[in-house]
Amino acid sequence: MDRQTAHILETIQNEFAVIVQIVESLSGLSSRWNGAVLLTDEVLISGRPCFRARKDWSCGLTVHVATIVQPQMHLTLVHEAFHSVSVGARRQQLEGNRGFEEGVVESLTRFHGLDILGDAGYPNRKSQAREQFDDFLEALESIRRVCRADHDTFYLGLLRTPLAERRYTVVKWACQTDPHVSESRMTARLSLALRRLS
């Protein structure tokens, strides 16, 4: 590894460590990040990067080299830090529940991201339009309205709920706002949004 690459990796590692600490404090959860940071240049057939960054199943962080120069990089790190604390986010649970993971993490990133970056020492970061996972966010927001929950009660509550249980949890929360509706009827009422989160 050349000196420049080593410096980039060390910088990202230090920045991500600070962001993870802030996310841990905000969420009350512990990160599973193992401290490793890798760079990749993987591209799709179209030539576009496969991803900006990802928390690997081994609990390391992989960052695409193209992300390093993007203004979104630090918000991408915030997104990945929320993944690192998400309860029960395992490969087998992700299938069929992707929206309950990506949507929850993305909403928290958009809502808290700039404050987290300010606390991490990046106060001059301007909001960048984020469009990833908009469909998941729309579905979650429709459920949140039925639950009549404020943003953090809903999204931090889901982040703290094992991924495999989040679908049932939102139905239960929605039923609490209208105790005369059974769980099966509430599930039917929320079915379109729940399907969009698969």
C-alpha cells in the first residue's frame, strides 16, 4: 500500500470513529464496527461505482474510492455508522426487511446527519440532496403517521428493535393508536407500505 492510500485510510478511519461515537451516544446502542476500513474501486457494468460505502458483514467499513472526493462522503459515513449500531441487522434478516433497515438508517441520516457532522468537527457541511431509498422513506413515513409518533420515537425505536421484529413492531405501535382495530386489520391497513419495505 502506498503512503497516500495509507493516509486516506487512516483519515477515514479516524473520522468514522468519531462519527460512530456520536451515533452511539445518540442512539444508546453499541457499534459492531471492528475498526477496519478498506477502499475499493468496484464498478458496475455501466462504469458507475457499486456503492459509496458499506458496512460489511464482517463489521468492517468499505469505502469506494470515488466517494472520497464527493461532497456526500461524510453523510455517507453517518449512514454507515447508523448501520453499525442497528440491532439485529444480519444478512439473513435483511432479506424481506431491507426497507426496515435502509429506510430507518437513511431517515436518521437525513434528520441528524448535519448535527452529527457539526459535533464531529465538520460544522460547515451544507445539506446535500440525498435521494437513496426515497421509496422506503415514503412507506415508513406513511406508517409513522398512522402511529402518530415523532421522528426519533419512531426511527430510533426501530433502530433499537431487532430487524426481524420491526414489521410486527410497527403494526403493534399502530394498534396502540386505535385499540379497537385488531392486529390483522391493522396489518391489512398498512399492507401497501409494508410490502414496499420488503
